Amino acid sequence: MSGGQGLSRRLWLVKWWLLAMPHFLVLGVIGVGLRGLSALLTLFAGVSLLFTGAPRTPHAPPGGRGDRR
């Protein structure tokens, strides 16, 4: 077995890693971005609950005038 043949057998691993690395970086950035957005929305929901005292109901009209008879 010559030295070049053993190198070419492992070369596909190097090529695969070099081609996959940009994809891993992009997925990592997207994942961090989604976690940041999730944290921001959670913080916004917590602050709104702190000031209003109650969660919004999805079917209530704006202004809360739906329970008057």
C-alpha cells in the first residue's frame, strides 16, 4: 500500500467536513436567533402580564367591552 492511497481514503472525510461546516454555521446562527426571539417574546409577555394583571383572551374585542350586557 502506498502512502497516497491511504490519504485518498481519508480525504472524503476532510471534503465532507469542509462542505458541511458552512451549513452547521448557518443552522447555528438560525438556532441562536430563534432562541433570542423566543426569549424576547417571553419577556414581552411577562411584562404585559405584570402591568395588566391578566392574560389576553384571544376572542375578546379590543377595549374589553365584550362582557357588558
